[in-house]
Amino acid sequence: MKFAHYSMPAMALFVACALTLPLTAIAEAPPSATPRSAEKLYASTCGYCHGRNVGPVILGRSLPVPAIEAVVRNGLNAMPAFRPSEISDAELAAVAAWVSTSAANPQEHGK
Ligand code: HEC
């Protein structure tokens, strides 16, 4: 019996580490290894609604960055909230700054 060389607590510790380490690694991994650019994120996510009359036009209105970030994290009525696993803090800061400073896009009609 090879295992007889190891004490029971040592074995238990080894098993516990083997089980928990991979889970810890996943939990602490950054949500997105390569952050999407603000423009891409807007086009693929925000513009899906805000560029198509599902949500109000948000470009060209100089909306304050903290207000944009709060709406994205908390949601607002029909707008869903986005978690850090979906849009990282860095991506949110970038897209909020981009939305806040971008000119209106005439192809977005709004209401
Ligand atoms: C599923 C559709 C949808 C998506 C996707 C979406 N929104 Fe919205 N958003 C809405 C709707 C609808 C409202 C209007 C909510 C209300 O006022 O009742 C809104 C409101 C807002 C407002 C407040 C606008 C105002 O006039 O004060 C901001 C800011 C905003 N969204 C930013 C974003 C950003 C940034 C993203 C991308 C990360 C995003 N939204 C993605 C639907 C969406």
C-alpha cells in the first residue's frame, strides 16, 4: 500500500487543494481576457437597442459617465442590468466615456 506513507491529514489536505484550486482560479479569472473596444461594445451590445429605437438615443447628449455606468450596472425599466462578468469594469468605463463624448449618429433615429 503506497498511500500508507502519507498521513491522513496530509492526504485530506492534498485532496482539498486539488478540488478547490481550479475553482478558485476560475472565480478569480478576469471576465474578459481581451477587453472589447468601446466602439465595438457599443455596436454589438448597446446599439442593438439604442441604435434601433428599442432604447432612447444616448449618443450626442453628453450624458455624464457615472450616470451611464449606473444604468448599465443596475438596469432601468426595460433595460437589463449587465454584470461585471458580461461587461468588465474597464470595458464599462471605456464605453461610458465613449458614449458620453460621441457625436449623435444620424442613422440612429431615436424617439
Ligand atoms: C435590451 C435593450 C438595451 C440594451 C442592450 C441596452 N439598453 Fe440602455 N436602455 C434601454 C431602454 C429601453 C432604456 C430606457 C429605460 C427607461 O427610461 O425606461 C435604456 C436607457 C439607457 C440609459 C438612460 C438614457 C437616458 O435618457 O437617461 C443609458 C445611459 C443607457 N441605457 C446606456 C446603455 C449602455 C451604455 C448600453 C450598453 C452597455 C445599453 N444601454 C444597453 C435598452 C437597452
